[in-house]
Amino acid sequence: MTDDTDVWKIASAADAARARAAAAGIVVAAGTPALDRARFLTSLSARLRNCLDQGGTWELRLLTGGTEHEGRLDVRLRPFDGGTAQNDPAGEPVLSCPLPNLPAPGGRAGRPTSPSRALLSADEDTAAVLRLLDEQERLVQLHREELHQTNQGVLALHSDLEAAALAQRELLEAERSARAEVERARRLLNFLADASAAITSSLSPTEVLRRLTDLLVPEYAVRLDVWLFDEEQGEEEGPVQEHSRAAVVAARTGRPQHAAAHPGNLPGTDDLPPAAMSPDRPLLAIPLITHRLLGVLTLIAPGPRFDADTCLMLVELGRRAGVALDNARRYEQHRDTAEALQRAQLTELPDPDGLLLAARYLPATQGMNIGGDWYDAFLQPDGSLLAVIGDVTGHGMHAAVVMGQLRTALRAYAVEDNSPAEILTRLHRMLRHLQPQLYATAMIARFRPGDPEVVWASAGHPPAVVRDADGSVRILDDAPGVMLGIPIAFTYADHVTRLPAGSSLVLYTDGLVERRAHGIDPGIERLRQALAGLSTPELEQDLDAAAEALLKPLMHDSERDDDVCLLLCHTVTYPAS
């Protein structure tokens, strides 16, 4: 006697199709006659459908056994609850099928491994039955006279034919059902994947909600409402609105709620009476939960009901929408905080004699590229003025904090009357030790009253642009030193350029001139042309307007990938008023 057992858990039509495929594989491999196979598999399909109609999880055991001369396949199907199979239901005897060639223990060669292959194998059984039908019809034609005399045999033959036809119809129906189930599951999974990618690719809460609405209406809901809570107090954002009882219960319990005239019996969902806002159509309220409850998504069904598979997909999409909204909110908070810290550390420009100053700071509009750019301008005890521009690599809060540290250290080093190059050398040494993972670029220019020469030094920063009094424009393209913080020892050098009365010096960060698709050189050329287009009266009458005129041709689009800082210095022959 040999025994071999397969155990299957049945909780869905797909599970039932796979289990039936396994049973079909065994009887095919064992050489069971087509008619016996058809009868056996038909009975098994009927029992599986009965289990699915009753709901819950079932355990199906396929037991092969017998002697070397005669084998059989026994099928036992019983409820499965909490990890334990229950007793066989009353009135359901063991389902058996003869196995002419008993498989070796543990061996199931030739068994279909998927519902799709099982459906194709079923065509072979159907073909065998059809061949049997053809043979029987031929015998009927040849022996009509004899069959008239043996009515009992005719009745038996018709009974067999009817059973074969029924088996064929059931096999075809099972094939259609399995195909429909597989296609529906594939469609829902594809939609969930595409919808998840769409909503998680945005860091704007408003855009996340807009995309969610576009995805779900009208195919999965005729109406969609999102009730969001205040992050700190858990209260509703925006104007107070009336919400369905289902939404309120979902918010209170954290469980999806289904409100309709008849129970939906949807998985993981509680049933409530119909909602006043949708008395004729079912309503589904899904809590948006991450590490906390963000709000509730309410959907009104496009038809008479929400089916179980669609409900599962919508609940999972609601969970992913909650994650996307939470990420978008945190992003906006972090971005706003970084920008506030950035602006708080920007300098109020001094008003020195003989020099006009104007500055602009524009935060990035895309991504988290905020917090690293800064400008500064301050007077020294000897009356000279230091103009500074800088950019810390990295973005966000950390970059804004490091920027503040560099700004403070630079002012401290400048008190000792160090030259621009000496200040940069000390900043480089400090950053290497305190922030070894961050780098920065910077440029410092020193203006002395009455001195037409400006001393400057650069640490890997984009070159300054100079407009001379005669209107000609040049680039200070002397080789800059290395970026601040690069892990090498480096001593920066001072450079000198003439900047007599009526001249202008433009310091800026790379966000003004650099674009991903074009690099930095075309942007510097546009800045040069914009500066050349300004006249000396325009510069001396309204330097702020001149700064805006420089920005306009370079910031023609409203979307920026990086911060922008601009510091415009203009020398005059009279004290600034």
C-alpha cells in the first residue's frame, strides 16, 4: 500500500481552480479513462463551487493510495478555521477516482501546474469524450435493430452520453469562469500599480488628491470626497463640512465602513445602514492611515454594489494614498521650515558711502533644493565692505544650518582683517573638520572707500560678472580655488580687479545660470548680455529695479530646480542717499 497526500487551502475561485488543476494532473498522469476523469472532475468542481458559495476557508486533501494492481485518488474537502481542519460536513462522502497506474510516493509527473494549463488539458478530456460519442453513434447506427430489442441498454447508453455532455458543459463553464477571474484580478492589480505610481510621484497634497479623483471617477466611484484632519490637533482642515455617518465611524474606528440598504459582506469592512447623502447607492468610507489617521476617503459606488475584489483594491489604494499625502505634507513642512530659516539668515544690506547694493533670493520651486544659497554684505572697522556669495551642497534643513555656520564663521574671521583669500582658507579648514560630508562654494570681494581696485577670492564658485563704466562687460574668469570642505589641504589666492566709479559687480549662485539641459556657460552669457543692456543712470537711480532686470531674462520660466541668490554692487562717485 502506498500513500501520498497533497493539501490545498481554498479561499477563492483562483485557489479552487489551482486545486482542481492538481487533481486533474494526478488522474491524467495515472492514465484514468477520460470518462472516469470527467465524472470525477465534474463532481470535484461541484463541491468546490459549493464551498465557495458557503464562504470561508476550506481544506482539500488529495490522497493517492492502493496496491500495485489497483490504485485510487480520494478527495476530502472540509472547513478550515484558525489553522485547524474541521470534521467532514454531513452528507459529503469521500470522492474517489480509480488510478490504473499508481504514481510512486511523492511523484506526480505530468500534473498541470496552473489553472491555465489545466483548462487546456480539459480539452483533451473533451476530445476523448467526443471520440467516445462518435463511436457510440456509429454503434447505434449499426445496431439500431438490436438496440430496439434491448431498451435497457439504450437507456444506459443515453445516460452515459448525458453525463459526458454535462461534464463537457461544466468544463467549459469552469474554463470561462477561470478566465474571467484571472482577467479581472489582472486588471485590478494593474490599475492598483499604475494608480500608486501616479499618486506617489507628486509631493503636493493638492496634486495627490486631484490625481486620486481622476483615477477613481467615474469607473470606481461617481463621487469622491476626502476629509483631511489637521496634523497637530486631528481636526478637519479648511471650512467645516458635513460628513456621512460612515465617514465618522471610519475616522473613529480606523476601519473601512460600507453603508447601503443591504449588507455588502465585504472583506475587512463593517456594514452600516444607507447614508443620507447616498440613499440609493452604496457608500464606502476608507480611513487614510499611515503612522496616524490622516483623514477619510469616501466613495459612492457607480453601480448597485461594491464587489469584494474591488473593495480590497480600493482599501489598499486608500492606504497608499495616505502614505502619499503624509509624505507630501512632511515635504511641504520641511521645505517651508528650510526656506524660513534660509530667509531669516539673509542679511539686511548696509548703506556704505560710494557703493550701492541690491540683493535677491528666490527659493527653488521644485524638489527640496532649498537651504544652501546665501549672500552677505557687511562693513569692517576700517570702513571697507565685504560682499559675499555662497552655496552649500545638499539641501533642506541641514544645508541651511551649515550655511548659517559658514556665514557666522566668515564674519568672525573677517574681524581679524583677513584678506578674502585668508578667510576662505580658514573656512575651508573649518568645514573639512566640522562637516566632512558637505562642501560649499563661495566668493568674497572687498571694497575699500575711494579705492578703484577690488580684491576678491573664489572657492569653486561661478565667476563674477563686471560691467565697466563705459558699458563693456567682462567675466572674472581667473581660475578659482577648490570647493570649501574638499578633503585636501589648500591655500586660496587673492585676485585684484579694477572697479572705478560707475562700474558694477554681479555675484550670483549657480541656480541663476545653470540649467540641466544646457549647462552653465549659456546662462553666464545671458547674464552678461542682460548686464550689458543696463545703463549707468538705470543702475544709479534704482539698483533694485536693475537687479530685477537682470533676473527677468534668466528666470523666464516660473519653475526652478535650485535656489537663486544675486548680489549686485555698483560704485558711484557720491555718497548713497
